[in-house]
Amino acid sequence: MQDIGINRISFSTSRYFIDMAEFALSRNQVKAKYYDGLMQEKMSIPPPCEDTITLAFSAAVNVTDKYDIEKIDLLIFATESGIDESKSCAIYIHKFLNLKSTCKVFDIKQACYAGTAAIFTAYAFVRANPGRQALVVMSDVARYGLHTPGEATQGCGAVAVIISENPSIAVINPKTGIHSEESMDFWRPVGRNEAIVNGAMSAKKYLSFLKRSYEDFQKNNGMELDHICFHTPFCKMALKGHIALYGNRDNFNVNSIAYNRLIGNCYTASLYISLISLLSNTKEDLSRRIIGLYSYGSGSVSEFFSVRMQAGYMDFLNIDLFKKNIEDRIHISIKEYENIYDSYCLDDIKNLDYLTSGELRFLGVSDDMRVYEKYKR
Ligand code: HMG
């Protein structure tokens, strides 16, 4: 069977962040609750000119730079914070990347699981169409109400992945483990900009679905894993996942949450930011190592799967760019964050010079149409 998997991968996040120590002070909490209790240190905050589309575009530009985009015959966009009830987010990326008109384009939704659903849809497409490739983008702005417990677990970011035969980075194992069952742990009714969540129930579901999908994965594979990356709504949840599987925190690989700890939740992209974190920050050569991945999407669907790292995978990771994405961000105060929070989804965006974005920015709404422009810093 032909090897199919990740040929390129990259991520983006917004240019602004808040510090969780300052956030704690503003919410009458102690720093340790967030730094240790949730294991979160910083949180990316999207300015009003940044949204799911602009974040996705920055990640997609990174993977398609110097890449032959003529090879891309499928584009799938995974998100749970899309910008239109009808039109796909993917078609904007298709336009701004100048992909060919014979490329198939659509969105996929199932909370944070949608990124993994997109990866396996792309996998099936590449298997059915030898020689063809697919671009998957996962992008989200995680938003809960101000002064709610969920507020500490926001964030934003996107991951772009090219799926192909003979991949340069990792081969995907198609024998996975699944658990699906309806639940009301987290949802966002039509018309609302903030998610509603039952925090305690969501954590329980995350762990019980982990157990069930891991058992199904092992039934199908019976395989030892060298490392595991978890969907990371906040870093302590990944640690709890590790403890649920192994009974203790020994060997929990903190490299797998290095970027998540500084970005926060990115819903569909979070698991793949964890994978990028592991690959970029682990000193050991991971060639031929097997990495398990746990994908969970509230509502709820989970899938546990694995990839085998290719020899030479490091040559295809732009680690300098990954570090720059995090280190070049601008620190903002809690007051500035609250102002930005209130102007989310405003039709008329002000102060664009101050609130800069990535490669593309949202300018506002004209005649009910969202307007974007390419942006050079
Ligand atoms: P909370 O009520 O603010 O916090 O909500 P808490 O009181 O539960 O404390 C959090 C942790 O901090 C606890 O650790 C405390 O002990 C500890 P734990 O006992 O759980 O290990 N703590 C301290 N530690 C050290 N020093 C201190 C201190 N004080 C307390 N002084 C909650 C936390 C996560 C529930 C909330 O932020 C929330 O509702 N977040 C959103 C929901 C969420 O992220 N759920 C995760 C699972 S569901 C999922 O992953 C799917 C999702 O990504 C969406 C999708 O699929 O689309 C969310």
C-alpha cells in the first residue's frame, strides 16, 4: 500500500498576547491557578482585523511558499468559528492563494475534531486519486464570555497541512480508533459569537472518549507508541489525558505542549500545534518513531490515530518561522484585550495601523459582504 501522509505542515497565530499572570490579577485569582492549575502562561488574542480566514491564510502561505500549488486538487477548511452560515471559508483561501479552478473546495465541521476529519478525507482523496495532493487548513478563534471560567482557555491560531503520497514529514496509519456519542458539553448556537460550555462535563467527556478511542485503536493495531500528542484546550488537559492512559505523569513530554502553553486553545488546530511543538522542540531525532494523536471534538466525536515519522523530516519544518510566530508577538494589557474583545465582529474596523494582522487582513463589512486585503508588514 502506498504511503500517504503529511508532506508539509505549518501554523500561524495572532500578533498579540496577554500574560496569564496579569489576567489572574484582573480576575481576582492567583497566578498559580493559570500557570500551574491550567498550565497556561500566555494567550493569543486576535485583533478585530484578524479572523478565522486571515489566520488560515497566514498558515497556508507558509506551507505553499516555494511549493508547486498546481499539484493541489483539493482544499478542505476545518473550523468551528466560521464567518458565514452558507459560503465556505475554504473558497476565500482558494482565492487568495490563487489555487487552480479545478481544485475541489469545501468546509468541514464537528467542533475541534473537524481538523482530523479533514485530514482523513484528504487521505482518502489522495488514495483514490494517485498523484494528486490536498491542502487542509484548520483555523479557529476560541471565544467564551468575559468573566466566565472558560475565558482563561481562549486563544487563536491555524495549522495548514499538505497531504500527499510519499510524504516528507510523516506517514499516516489509516487504522484508527473512534468513539462517537452525542453530548452537550460545549456548543455555540447560531448567531452567538461565544461558545457555551459545561466545563466539568467537557473534561470528563474528553477523558472517557480518550479511553474508548484508544481501546479501539489498540484493538485495530496492538501498537507501542513512542510519544502522544493530545487535543490541547489547555495544557493541563493534555497532562490529564496522559495520566488517564498511563496511570502517572512520568514520561509526559512537555515539548508537546510548548507552543500550546503560549497560544491557548485553537480548537481544530490545537492537536496539530501540539504535534508541531513536539517535532520542533524535541532534541531527539524522531525519525521512524511512532506518534499517537488524540483528537477530540465536543458534541462529541473522538479519533485516536498514529503517524510514523519519516527520516529527514526536520528538513521540511521551518522551525525559525515557528519560533518567530510566537516570539514576535506584542504584549497587550488586560484593558486592551477587553477593548479588542468588545470589538470582535464589528462591521467597521478602526485603528488598523495599531492592530496589525498577518498576511491578510479583514477590513470590515460592506453591503453585507466581508472585505479582505493582502497585507505586507
Ligand atoms: P475553573 O472553574 O476556573 O477552574 O474552570 P478550576 O477551579 O476547575 O481549576 C482549574 C485547575 O486549577 C484545577 O486543577 C485546580 O485544582 C487548579 P485540577 O484539579 O483540575 O487538576 N487550581 C490551582 N492550581 C494551583 N494553584 C492554585 C490553584 N487554584 C486552582 N492556586 C475549566 C476550568 C477548564 C473548566 C474552564 O476554564 C472551562 O470551562 N474551559 C472551557 C472548557 C474546556 O476547555 N474543556 C476541556 C475539555 S473539552 C474540549 O477539549 C473541547 C473544546 O476544545 C471545544 C471543542 O471541541 O470544540 C473545549
